[in-house]
Amino acid sequence: MKAMDVRAKTLDELVADLESLKKEQFNLRFQRATGQLENTARVRQVRRDIARIQTIMRDKRVATSA
């Protein structure tokens, strides 16, 4: 997920994306714990996507309140 794509979304869309990524992160943690995780790089990718969305959400909230 690129930052430009995330910036083009509305806050509601970002909240929905964040929720789905957190669910995926939860499932990936369980897969890693049980030894079923095949794509270990996906854990890092999901974690960074979550951080990217949270950062852009914060930027949008600050911009609207200022």
C-alpha cells in the first residue's frame, strides 16, 4: 500500500482499512505461533501499513481541526 493511495481515501475508508489490517495482523500472529505462517514478510508489511494509515489519519484530523 502506497502513501499516495492512502492519502486519497476518506477517514471512514481509512478506519475500515485499519480494522481489516489489525484483524490480519492478529491472524498472522496466531499462524506464526502455531508454525503455519508461510509468508513471514507479510507480518512486517502489515505492521508498516498500519503505521502508515495511522499517521495519515492523524495528519487529516490535524488538518481539519486547524
